[in-house]
Amino acid sequence: MARRIRVSGTNRVRRHLYFPKNWIESIGPFFMGVAVVAKSPRQRAMENQDILGEIFNIIGLDLEAPGNNVSQTRKDLFYAARTCRIFLDPAINALWRVLPSLFPLLKLLPSFQLVNNQYVRLKC
């Protein structure tokens, strides 16, 4: 079975071309001006959120181990989250999984504000 495709000519008259159906499916992305590029296994792995989550969770294990430089690990996760969109969710999840105290969560509340070098809860 043939498929009909509209192609505009130089004189703005529309012509119809008929091509075999299988030919259109095999060359379709190139015919429409979009080149299909195969991704390498490394590229597919770096775009997989499950694999990235495991990688960042392993990096985040340093947050739980005693004697490690926790502030440097938190900075590394923060910088990784800002590197690209693909790293954002897994790195932020690993960063927030272990907190040194409840203070970072309290700072998210609008009623928890700094007044005279002390954090107080303001009535809303």
C-alpha cells in the first residue's frame, strides 16, 4: 500500500507523491529533516534515573559514615545537582536523605525567620 505525502513546490503548488509504506517508515525521520542518532551504552546509562540514583546514593553514604568530611560530601552532591538536569533529582534526593539536624527543614518554613541573630517562629 502506498502512502500519500504532500510536498510543496517552488511555485507554491502542492503536489502529492506516492511512496511505498515500508520505504517511508525506514527513511521517515531523515525525510522529515530529523536525523536519528543512536546513543552509546554510556549515554543511555547516564540518562537512566535508576542508575544515577544508585550512584548518588553511594556518594551519599559518606554522609552517614562517622569521621568523613560531611560538608565536602554535601557540597559535592550540591554541585552535581547543579551540573545538569539529568543529575538534579538523584543528587537532591541523596542530599536530603541524610540531614545533620532539623534546622534545614525549619528554614523552609516562612514563619521561621532570623531576628537579632536568633531564629524565631513568627506568628502568621
